[in-house]
Amino acid sequence: MQPERNAPAQLTAVNPELDSVAMNAERLHAVARALRDDLDRNEIPQLMGQLAGVLASSVQDPTNSDLSRQIGEAREQVVDKLRVSKTNEFPDSWLLALKELGVDDLVGMNLLWRIEEIFARNEITISTASDEIGEINTRIQELSATLNQLIGAFEAFGIGSEKLGPGEFEVGILIPRAAVDNELEELGKEFTKLDSILGPFAELNGENRPTFKSDPLPRRTSRSSS
């Protein structure tokens, strides 16, 4: 589908070295809803609960071979679901948002790799694996509950979820701190360059060059980190 003529473009700039991205309420709502839907669709809280449960049972009864089989099955179910998680396809701006919220290690391939690393490192010491998986499960359950509360609050206050309409698009630009010497003036020059680079492509869909605007909030990403 071709974008509509003169469709508005939104330019979001973030500094990857600061691991920070500013979000307005509608974007946070969109990210929270997409994450909640993915967790529910793949039943991650339930499957992680099952895995943590059989691991804890195995610690109490280490000679039970049936529990070992259940651990393998539960682990495989979690891994299979994480492999097809929609969070693996989130745009970079959303992935940075998850990192800023401190939950990027609880989704998709990041969680899969972490689980596999735990089992590889604790193949013999099942009690350690149980403790670490148990901690992850606790965070997953808390995340699921918090997302439901957050989305409920957004709906109660009538705050919508950010959605791009037909013909609208978002361009994400990662600007390394070294490229602008941590100075706002240099950052402004980069924005000017970006406008000149992206403008001609936008003009392909209309006679007039649309204005590329940056979100006002992401400007805080030029701050110095401690």
C-alpha cells in the first residue's frame, strides 16, 4: 500500500548510549497493550509458572524421574512460545522503551537466551536453576499484573493508544553521543541534515515537501549521564 500524499512523518531521535527514550502516554499505552497481548497470547505467565513449579518440586524430590521429564517439557513449551513472540518484531523505539522500563530481559528472545543460559550453567545444580527461574517467574507475574493495571488506568482516564493512521509513518534515528559531542547545537545540525536526507523521499508521494518534526520529549536524551 502506497502512503497518502503529504502524509505526516514523525521523526523520533534517541541516543543509544544513554539507554533512554522519552515516551508520551499514548506511546506507553501502545507498548503496554502490545506487550500484554503478547504475554496473554503465548501464555507466558502460565508457562513460566509451570516451569518454576516443576523445578521447585524437583528440588524437593530429586530422584523423581517423572519430574525431570516434566521440566524438559515445560522448558520446551516456554522456549517455543518465546521464539515466536511478537516482541521479537517490535520496532527499535519500542525495544528501547522496554529497556528503559527495565523489562526488556523478560520478553522474546532475550528471555529465551536467559533461560537457556541458566539451564546450561546449572545442568547439575538444579536447585540454583530453580532459584533463578523462580525469580524470573516472580517478575513475569508482577509484570503481567502491572500491565493490566496500567492499561486499565489508561482506559479509565480516556487516554488513547498511539496508532499511525493510513499513510502515516515513523522514522527512528539513532544518534550516537560521540557524533554530536553531547551538545544541543551539534544535535540541531544533525536534525537539519536528516531533514535534507529524508525530505526527497517524502516528496515522492506529493508535490510539497512535508515537514519532519521531532518529538519534543526525546530532546532530553541529549542530557549527560552520571
